[in-house]
Amino acid sequence: MTDRPMRILYDHQMFALQRFGGITRIFIELARRLSLEPDCDVYWHRGYHMDAYDVSDFQPRLKRYWSMDRPPPGLGRWPRERINRHAFRWFARTIRGGVDVYHPSYFDAHLLEIPKARHVAVTVYDMILERFMADQPRVQAQIEGKRRLVERADLVFVISEHTRKDVVELLGVDPARTVLTYPASDIASVEATPLPPSVGDQPFVLYVGPRTKYKNFGVLVEAYGRSAWLRRAVQVVCIGGGPFLEPELATMREHGLSDRFRQLDGDDRLLKSLYQRAAALAWTSRYEGFGIPPLEAMQVGCPVVCAPTSSMPEVVGDAALFFDPDQPDDLAEQLSRIVGDTALRASLIQRGRQRADRFSWDGMAAATLEGYRRLVH
């Protein structure tokens, strides 16, 4: 490499798919921090995007940047993906001499042919599709794209040791080709919004996010169905994941829980308010690449009850109560302990805040930059 700064290229992929999200946040924070480094030139093709992040604080520091939040004139009938592919091709051609590291934000392997890149790095966030959905035709393109990108990549970033283990096991990656880059959370800096009246004044357990199969939401319903004390003392508030489905409602009706579970949608401001008011976060998932909600909860003083599966022990350490994900009675017992034991709650909150301090975007960016430098130098 010459004495010029290292050229790093980020693309549009996840910014065309997520309004907000963990993956887009990783690349936002990388661009924000690495654009401060004197030996880095950051090129970002944000593209025709749907994300709603404000990047005005660091966008002028980028070496080159292109972004649109509506289709170009005359191309309104083109799919977003087609517009972005053509725009990315143009953007890459404007970088004379190519880039040192191309780090795609997702797994469209067809984009590899577009930029002239000396090295390719890829981040693997989890192996959920391979573990739980490998037989579903609709995800085969993503599974194959990830496999091709990982095979092509000179360096594979992983967001937890558990994800590294899965990448080695399922994709045959040499561990020496992997770098651990834990993500972080900034929910502590978000301005909380008042809770809607529908939440009421009664204590509640919080559930965050999708309720798909591996998320194991059913164990929470069963736990309430088996505990008269929980049903009487604490309701459940779910945020995100969409309205309850009929099978979920049927199970709630079967256990007499229809008035004990409610579902809300909202942004991080509402989420923060819910964390701050909740008696506990019930994180029932069987598998996570990392698990941002437990980290968010710990950061703002919400005790966590979770299963000791996949990456969860890495995230929460000794700052949570664990339960067997196959035992609703165990979950009910742990939730009852948190709600009823003031000293235990205080201890978990203190330990949680200390644990959350271990994860930072600065740390994530530093580990990523070290990986880039390892490739280039």
C-alpha cells in the first residue's frame, strides 16, 4: 500500500431494507468513527434508501457519499434494488484506482463484481436462517449469498463468540480468518417519550421484538398460564412484532390471559420508556447472534430474565437471571423472584449497568479498523 489513506467502501444493501435496525446501525457507527481516522478515506454509497438515520454530523467527513430518499426522475417504476445496482456501479467507477477494503452491509454476492477492491470483508450477524429456516425456499438466495460472500471474504467479522463458533461449524471458516466485533447500544442517550394510557399503572413484564418460532414467545404465555400470582400481579407488554396472531390469541384465551397481554408499536423513545418502567425484560429467545434488547435493558436499568443459550451468556454475564427455555414453570419462578424481591432487583440493575459498560461503538469500530489494517498492511 502507498502512503495514501486506506480506502474503505460501504454499500446500500441494508439501508434499502431497514428504517432502523442493528445492522444499519453498525455501518452508521463505523462510518461515523472511521471518518475521523487520518489514515482512512470512507466511501459510502447509501443509495436510494429507506432508513431514517440523521448522518449530518459526519457526512461531510466522508471522502465520497451518495444518497437519495426517493427515486431519480423518470425511474419511479424501477424497483429500488435495480436503481441501487446501477447507482452503485456508477459510484464505484468514480473511485479511481479502486478501494482497499469493500465491506458489504448484507449478502448480495452479485455486487462483488462491481467495485474494484483489493480486499473484501464481511460481517456475519447470526446463522438463524441456516439453523432454523434452511428448508424454506424464500430464504435460499440469502443463505447462498452469505455462503458465497464468506468464501470470497479475506476477513470475516462476527458479532459474538457464539456466532464465530457457528460460522466455523456451518460454513467451514478458518477461525484465524475471523475477528470479533461486539455491537453496542446508545439507547441511554435517547429521549424517552410518555407511555400511552393503555399501559396503565400496573407493573408489567416487557417482551421486545418478533415472536417467531425460535424466539420462543410461547413459553412466556405458558409461564403466565401456570402462575396465578403472575397473572394477578403483573401484566405483559410486548413492543414490536406486529399484532398478536390468532394462534397466540387462542392460547391466551385458553389460559384466561386475554386481558394480561398487550401489544404496542413504537420507536426507541417509547422502547426506552418501557425499559425504564418494566419490572423485567423477559428475553425468551433460543438463539441470538448477539441480542441487543438485553443489552439495552441493562443499560437503562431494567432487570433481565433470559435463557442461557447461544450468545446470551456473553452479553449478560452474571447480570441476569437464567431460566430453562423448555420449562415455563422455571420462567414463572424467575419472573416472580424479580418482581417480588426488591434487593435482587437492585442488585441486577447495578450489575446490568456495569455489564453494559463493556460494550461500546468505539470498541466495535476499533476492532473493525484493526481488522482492516491487518488486511491492507
